Amino acid sequence: MNAPSRAPVPATGASRAPLVDPFRRAITYLRVSVTDRCDFRCVYCMSENMAFLPKQDLLTLEELDRLCSAFVARGVRKLRLTGGEPLVRRDIMVLFRSLARHLKTGALDELNVTTNGSQLPRYAEELAACGVKRINVSLDTLDPARFRDITRWGDLAKVLAGIDAAQGAGLHVKINAVALKGVNEEEIPSLMEWAHGRGMDLSLIEVMPLGDIEPARIDQYLPLSLVRSRLAPRYTLEDIDYKSGGPASCVRVAETGGRLGFITPLTHNFCEGCNRVRVTCTGTLYMCLGQDDAADLRAPLRASEADDLLHAAIEEAIARKPKGHDFVIDRRTNRPAVARHMSVTGG
Ligand code: SAM
Ligand code: SF4
């Protein structure tokens, strides 16, 4: 005789409502910082002597999986793992392999990663095998000495080998470059031609006032409106509607055929269509990159094996998602508007 059939147990949160904030924005995009550590020390991101979190404060890979899966059950369709440098977290592929199940069921559209590229020679094939299709690689210069100056500890050759490996594995690579006054500003056209020549989009990022670091931010800040107006006499920049779900305004460059994005949090307000939230490696949920309000998800995660408390905490936090941010560099004190570093919240 057959064993009596049991009612199927719904996947965590399967019957729960999608997350919608008070401004009717559906939360469909989650960025998760899986570590605050990194093998580089980019001058705009970290100080040279960063104090990192004690390992026991970090969510385990299993906890990260539970947390991401809870968001997927609530309507998140796109997941990006970032950091710190996500690919330096030990056994990180265990998490990718596990999250890949949501791609297979169709619950998730995209599983992406933002990386400095240093570990791609090792992991590109495996990422592709997990169903990762797109990756963002941060690269601000093609000059080895300048690369070393910007990243302090990085090796350009390794990153370029990583990009080769990623493209070889069939991953779609987008390059992110922070535009830095007096550092790489003259190089932006050649960086763009290089990226487009290899079939990669380029997004330029304005320095954001996050975290206390040594060089004065006002010195680094290069408005992208200026970069754009310098490119305009040389290139035909055609506005396009293309949106990668991010806060970039985008043009197609007629001469190269490639896309160029401008991420301008300081000069342009992109909050209206914000569909994203961020979680740190300690399980703190930030509803807005530019505000300090946050919710602790680690305590409810650890308080019970069921996810009810976790879902309640997520709902309560999303109900507080602010309408927008208010980034400013305080020109009198030169203090950042938000004290935490980008490597904590995840870029
Ligand atoms: N380590 C990975 C990387 O570099 O791609 C992922 C984390 S990093 C924090 C994510 C992105 O944030 C990178 O593209 C980096 O250039 C950018 N970033 C870091 N600090 C920034 C800042 N203060 N202003 C603007 N962008 C920043
Ligand atoms: Fe590391 Fe990325 Fe920050 Fe550079 S930008 S220090 S690679 S986390």
C-alpha cells in the first residue's frame, strides 16, 4: 500500500504577498554584500588600514541563502552579490550553486555579481555554469601604474586575465569605472573605446560621499555632466531608453556602437523608480543607499528556524523605505553625508 500522501509544504514565504513600499514601488531587486573584505584598497572606497568585521558577525553562507530566498519568495526577480569583493569570500561558489535553484524554477530572472575581477580567472567558468549571465567588473584605468595607485593593492594583468576568462566563459561583461578628477579623466575616451571594442558596455560612476577615507572627496569629484560635454564634440551620443534596472542614464555611441551609462547620484535624482534594497554581510537591510535608516535581519534569522520572524522584519522595514536620498558633500567640513563605506553596503 502506498504511504498516505502529505500536503506539499510551500516553499518559504510562497504564499506571502510581494513587497511593495509606501510609494507603490515593487521591490524586485536585491543587492547583497557577502563580505566587507577585499583584496584591493581602492582610494575612493576604503582607507588603507580598514578594520573589518569579526567573522562571527557575518551571516553564514546558509543564512545568506535563507535571506536571499526569503526575498525571492516575496517577488525579488534579480539578485546581485557584491561586497567588499564577493569572490574572495571563502566557499562563495557554494552560495552561487545554491541560489542557482531559483533560476531553474523561474522564480529568479537574474543572478549577477559585481566584482573587481581579480578572482575571475578562477571562477568565471563556474559562475557561468551556475546560470550567471552578466557580471559587472570595476575597472577605472588600463594603465598598470595608475591601476596600482587607485587600487593600492591590485594587479591590472590579473583583472584583464579575469575579463578574458569571463568573456571566454560566455559571460556578458559590463565595465564600471569611477570617474576621478585628475586621475583617469583624460583616459575615459580610450577606456570606452577599449570596452566597446570588446563588446562590453561601460558605466561611469560619480564618486559618492560614503565613508571616511583619506583623500578629500571634493578633490576626487568629477561631475559626469562635464565628462559628457567633453565627449560630445568627439562622439555622437544618442540617448537611449535602455535601462539595466539601475540608476544609469544611457547613450549609444554611434562611432563605437557601444553603450555608455552615467551613474550620477549627486547631480541627478534617480529615486523615483527605485526598486531595490540592499543587505550587508551582517544581515542589515538598508532601504536606501543614501540614508542611514536600516533594519536588522540577522536577529530574526537566528531567532528561529522558520522564516516567519524574518518575513515580519522585512515587511516592517519595506514599509519605511524612504522616497529618496539626499547625498551631499558638506563643503565646509568635507564630511560624508553617509558614514558607512561602499564596501559595507555593497555598490
Ligand atoms: N569589489 C567589487 C567591485 O569593486 O566591483 C564590488 C564592490 S564595490 C563597493 C562596487 C562598486 O562600487 C565598484 O564599481 C566601485 O568602483 C564602486 N564604489 C566604491 N566606492 C565608491 C564611491 N565612494 N563612490 C562611487 N562608487 C564607489
Ligand atoms: Fe574592493 Fe571594490 Fe572597494 Fe575596490 S571598490 S576596495 S575592489 S570593494
